[in-house]
Amino acid sequence: MKICKIKFENIHALKGVHTIDFENGILGEAGLFVITGATGTGKSTLLDVITLALYNKIPRIDKAITESVIENEGVILTKNASECYAEVIYEVRGVKYLSSWSIRRAKTGTLNKRKQELVNLDTGKILVSTVQEVVSENERIIGLNYNQFVQSMILAQGQFSKLLLAKKDDRNALLEEITGSSIYRKIGRAVFYRYKGTDEAVKTQKIKMGETVLLDPEVVKEIQVDIDTRKPLLKLKEVEYDTLSKKKILKESILKNLKLQQNNAAEWLDFLKRKEAFLPQEKQLAVHNELVVFKDQMLTLMQTQKTIVAVEEQIASSNSKIADQITVKNNLVVLANELLKREIDPLQFEVEVNSFRSQVLDLEQKEKDCYAKAQQESQRIQDRNTELKSYGITLTINETLEEQISEELSKIDAFIQQKAISSIDAVRNEKDILTKRIIIANALVGDKKLFDERRKGIVDLKGKIQSQEKEIIALATQQKEQQTFIEALVPKVEKAKEEYELWQQRKSLDDHRHDLKDGQPCPLCGSEKHPFATEASQVLIKTLEDNYKESASKLEVFQKAMLENKFKTQNLIESNNKEQQSLKLKLVDFQALELKIVEGCSRLSWKATEDLLVWEQNATIFTKTLAELDQLENFIKAKKVLENLNNLFVEYLVYKRDYSLAKAELAKVYDRKDITAEVSKLSNGYSSCNSTLKNLQEQLAVYNKSLKLAIEEQSHTQSILLPQLLEKGIATAEELRTKIVDENVAAQLRANLQGLTEQEIKLKSNKEAIEKALSEEQKLDDTSATLDELIVELNKISIEIEANKKHIWEQDNKITLNELNKEKLKESQVMLDALQKESALWEQMNALIGDANGKKFSNFVQDLTLKQLLEYGNQRLIGFSDRYLLDSSSDYDGLRVIDTYMGNTKRSVSSLSGGETFKLSLALAFGLSDLAARNVSIESLFIDEGFGSLDPESLDQAISILENMQHESNKSIGIISHVGELKDRIGSKIKLVRTAAGYSTIEIE
């Protein structure tokens, strides 16, 4: 999998659109490049863009990116930006894909849903277009999930330096962090707490089962006998209770009916009083019922009288309004006289005012037309003046414009006569010829500068090649001397080692001899005499040890120096070959450039031997001449414009005079603002007055007619109604109105009378029913016992019944509860068996991988991971150095190295130098990449820091290793670093520079 190109906008501190092409251009040619910049400029943002577009995640946030994460965490979207996006083009097995991620802010300020899309660039087909589908499809195509991708392509080399030197527990914690395998620690903890939970559940279940107690079978039998004995007695008592209850109810009913009989008698007395009090109202209702037939005629007569009064008021109001309208009409005639400045005929009011309006409107239109023509000419003059400004001529629009035009025309004619060219076509032909010469001249000046630079570069490159060749010869000589010295030193070291080991063995025998005592047999030979039981020389052994260590150390130093010389020589040879090839290409380019310069000089008749300063002066003369031709062309164009402008100005003066005359004529006839509004107001008011007067006069005639009809109707009604009233003893209609009550009152009186009648019937019926019931109940009543005696006896029996029921219920409940407890114990035993089975399983799991902090399972997994990591790391280490191999063992807390140069001896990694430690940590970093992507070809790597602790020599070795690795594997390797020497040594760079606004920009060099 290879990252080919990234493109993004407004991500973190990188505002605006940025594109980085890892496949083409500077970065594609180099392969190895450094990503550099101050803290906070956005170096890690480039990695965020890749993971965001592919997996919707970034390393600094441990969850998927959502709208709420962007808002709450303040990540991804640049401050004050409304949208952002990230695109990655990557290649897998020869097919290129474009994975994109984007989000924008709505007008309301909230974030819209993010969008993600995956496209096959070879076919142009959109594969998927939802966030989850894009992430899943990227995982399938690449063959790596997010964690594997980060482990494979983004190497935190500094963590592996810590990993090398850490003790077991710290090392496992680091491995867990690097590989993202904290899930195993969580599993270990979960197993422990699951086991504790199941064990506690078993204990709790046993306690609950112990709390449930069953009755003895004999006790259950005794309870059942007691229940069977008490139930018949309870039945007898219930029968007796029912009999007494019926007697009690009968006596209570007799008492109730006697009480009802008393109440009925009292209600009769009250009813008779109310009936007597209602007699006057009953008579009033009878009179009302007799006279109510005349009610409609009475109402008609009253309504007619009201109508007569109302119509008389309306007639008076209409007469008043007519007088008002006549006054308004006269006032409008006065206003019209003032407007027309003469008296008008009221009968011809509208004709005369409309005629005046037409006259004024004609004069106003004449004024507007004159003004428009003057303005139009003025605008044309402004347009021509603007056009003249583009030709470099500025005029002031005032009364002196004609003189200014004449002066400018004189200057132009003089300039044209001086240049002896009078047509635009001739000027343009001269300009075309001169422009071509300027292009050639500028190209020659540029080529001359490039020629001088390339000549200097070739000289410098030749010097560098010669210096490298001398250094290669010196290194070869030095290597031969080192080889000779090593060949002579190896036998001495081996001899010193043999002597030291021999004396070590003798020292062991000396220790045994020292323990021998006279008279006691030797365990080796059996002799009881020990004449040689003396100590060996400790000084000699110490001397031999120091001699051996010094020789071995010296040999190691020379072997290391020879390897470094060999590696340096190889790099120099490769570099020299590249420089030789580069020199050949530069010489070819240099010769081609020289021929190009000679050809350009011949076209301009310049001398190729002249200085660059002379060529630049000639080019300046060409440019100056071209500027003069541009000015001449502008003057020729301006001449026509000036002549046209002069004619326009004469016409403008004529239109301006006409406007002044029209304005004066209008002011003489009408000097107000809006003639149409004034005439419309007068005309509308006059018409409205006429219309209103006509309506009022018509309305007055209608009112007079209505009054006459109302008076006639009143006389007719009175002639019919009054004779009939006299027959009933009623003299006037007013007296009739007092005799007829309101219909609601009459209805209420009728209802009261009906109520009294119904109550009389009800009281009679109740009296008869009560007397009949009392007669029947008294016949059935048992007079041998009183009601109080029955109540006492019933309470006594009720208590006995309740006591028996409670006792029987309690006994029944004991048996029922005992049966429920039996079932409960069966169910509890089933649950206990299941819990014990589950607890046994988790107990076994806990014994294998569980503990309170998850350390047991995590250490087991990290030991396996370390074993695999060391295997992959050692494979990588072989490519860096053939001396060391990494090793771990259960009997040693830290990591060790196997030194193949020292007979495969093992020693702690803490004894290594800074450069050796870097090689091993880098090998581990690449090993993790290989481990995470066993089945995926990784062609892009990013190494994050880890170089700051290296000395200059180790840093040089580290860079050489990375360069060799890049050349051999053709990987694209990016290093994120602040180290200055690293930035100077690696030619290709992605520089992130902070701007004054606080954002960052990207520079590739």
C-alpha cells in the first residue's frame, strides 16, 4: 500500500487548500524526506489528514470523528472556517483509489453531517459514499484496520528506544501502548471481576436457601385436623348469624317507616301553607292568560310609535348634512379660482380644472425633455473624458473645455509629426517587431545568467568528484592498515583468552586445595598428605584478565572502525557514481544552452562575448522604445475622441439654453409641486360633494315616505284594538301592558302551580304506601327480643365467626406457605447448581488469565508479542548490522543482545552506544510495521522523532541506514523531526511555517 498524494483544506492550523504529491516532483524523486517545523505548526496534521480520509479517525483522538467531537474537542476544522475536507490518493496492487472526507457549517452555525466517498480512479466509479461503508471498504482494500495502519505506517521510533531499556513490567506496558493491545488487560480484569461476581452470587444463594425453613410433616397433619374440626362449627355460627340479621333488619325497617310517617304528616302541613300563599299569583296568572291574546297587537302598536320617533330624527339629520355639503362645494370653487388665478363657472368646474392640468403637464414634459437631452449630452461628454483618461489625457469639464481640447490637439499633432507615423496600423506593426526582439532579448539575458550559474556549478561538481575520489583512495589505504592490524591482533587476543581461562581453572583447583586438611583424605586422589595446599598467585590472574580485556576491547574498536570505514567507502562510491552521472547530464545541458545563446545573439546582431550588463542595457532600450510607441498609439486614438468631444460640447450648450427657457415658462403658469395631485383632489372633492348631495336628497324622500306609512299603520291598529279592550274593562294600551306579565314570569308561575299539584299527589301516595308497609311488617315482627338485644347478640356471634375464620386462614396459610417454600427450595437448588457450574468455569479462567489489574493476561500476550516482534526486528537488524541480534529470556528482567563478533556472548542492551541503540530501536520499529502488516506490502512510512538524542556520528549512521533502506526497498519514507543536522543532511523537505495570522503554510523544497 502506497500513499501517492494528499489534498486538504482548513485542517487544524493549516488554513486554505494544500496539496502534497509523494509520488511525483521533488518528494517522488527523493523518496526520503523530512517533515520539519516549529512546535504547533501542524507536522502531525499531515498524518491526521491521511487517517481522517481513510478511517474517520486521527491519532490524537481515541474515537471516531463526529460533529459533536469537532464542536466539543475543537479539532479538525480550522478556527473561523466554514468548511474543510481531506483527500488521499493511495495505490494497492497497481490500482489507485481516492478516499475523501468533508464537512461544512450551515448558515445557522451548526455543522452539517460529514460526507465520505471512495472512488476507483482507474475506472472513475464511486465505490461507496457513506462514512461507515468508506471505512469498511478502505479496510478491505488496504488489508489493515485503523490500529494496524497506524502501527504499520507511522513509527514512533522514540518509544522503541524506551522499550529496549525498560524492565519487564514497564516493557509490557510500552508494548501494550505501542501495539494498541490494552484489550487483553481489560479481558484479564473482566475475567477476575466476573469470577468474583459469580463466587459472591453462589455465597448469596446459599445464604438465601438457608433462610427458608420447612414444617415437620407431623405438624402439617395436626394443622389439617384442626382446620377440618373448626369448619363445621363455623358454618353453624354463620347460619345463626343470618337468622338474627333478618330479625334485626325487620325491626330497623319498622322504625324507619314510623319515622317516614311522621315526616309525611309534617310535609302535609307545610304544603297547605305554601298552597294558600300562592293564591294571589294564581289569580294574576288567570288574568294574564285571558288578555295575552292581545299581546301581539299591543307590541305592534308600540313598535310603530318607536318607528315614527326614529324616522323624524333621521329627517332632521339629513337636512343638516345637506347644508354642510353645500358649504363644502362652495369652498372647493374658491380653491379652484385660486389655482387657475381666475374665476370659473361652477357648472363647468371639472372641465376647466382638467384643462388647466393638461396645460401644466405639457409644460412640465417640455422641461423634462430639454433636461434629459442636456443630461444625455453631458453623459456622453463624461464618457469621452473617461476614455481620454485611459489614453493619458485629463480634462476638466467646465466653460473652458473648448480651449482645453484645442490645446491637447496641438500637442498630439506635434508628437505625431515628431514620430513621423500617423496611422494606428503602422504603429502596431512597429510594436510587433519590437515585442519579438524584446522577448528574444529577455530570454538571452535569462539564459546568460543561467549559463554563468551552470558553469560555476560544473566547476564545483568537478571539484567535489575529485575530493571524493581522493577520500575513497585514503579510506582504502586506511582500511588495508586496519585489516593488517586486526589480523595481527586476533591471535594475541585468542592467546590472552586461553591463558586467562587456564588460570581461572587453576584458581578453582587452588580453592579446593586451600580447603584440604592434613590427616583427611583428598576426594580426588585419597592422599592424607597435602604438600601443595598453597594459594595460586592472585596478582597473576588479575594481570592476565586485564591483558585479555584490553586486547579484546582494542580488537573491537578496530573492527568497528573498519566496518564504519567500509560502510563510508561504499556510500562515497555510490555518491561519486551519482555525481559523475549528474556531471555528464549537466555538461550536455550546458552545451545546449551555449548553442541557444549563440543563436539568439545572431538574431539580434549582438556579440556573444559582450558582458551581461551590455545585454541588459540593450533590452532596456527596447522596452523604452516600446513604451513610446504605446504612447503614440494612444495619442492617435485620443485625437478622434477629442474632435468628437468638441462637437458634443457645442450641442450640450444649445440643450442647456432650451432647458432654462422651458423652466421659466412653466413657473409663469404654475409654481407649485404636483398639479396632478391638486387637480385630482379638487375634482374628486367636487364630484364627491355632488354625489353626496344627491344621495342625501334621495334618502330624505325615503324617510318622509316611511314616516307617512308609520302614522297610517298606527291609526289602523288603534281602531281595531281599543274597542276589544273596552269590552274587557281595559281603557288604554298602556293599561293592557301592565296586566300582561313577562312570558318568563308567566312560565315560572305555571311551573310553581304545576309543582304544588304534583307534590299534593306525591304526599297522598307516600302516606298510603307507608301505612301499608307498617301493617305488614308489624305482623311479622318477633316481639320476644328487642333491637338492642339482637345487636348485642349479633356482635358476639360476629366476633366468634371472625376468630374462627382467622384461625382457619392462618392454618391454611401455614400449609400453603410450606408448599411454596418446597417449590422455592427446588428452584433455588437449580439456580445454585447453575451458579456453581458458572463459578467453576470462571474460577478456572481466573486461575489462567485473571487478576484485579489485568496484569497476568496482558503479560502473557505481550510476551508472545515481544517474541514475534524480536523475530521481525532481528530480520530488519540483519540489514542494518550483522553483529547484533536481540534476545529475551524468562530468567532476565530486561532485553539482551547477542554479540556475534564476540562468540555470541549475551549482554544487556544498556551497554550499547547511542548509535547501536538507535539501530536496534529502529529495527524494532520496522519490525512492528512488518508484524502489523504481514500480508500487506507497505510502501510508505512515517517515522516520528527519535533522532534528538543521537550524537553527530550516530545521526550520520542513522541517516545512512534510512537512505540505504529507501534505495533497496523503493519505499517513500518521511521523518518528522526538529533536529537541525537531519534537516541539513536530507535534501527534500516539507517545511511548515507559521504566518503572522497564527496559521501555517507548507513549503516543499
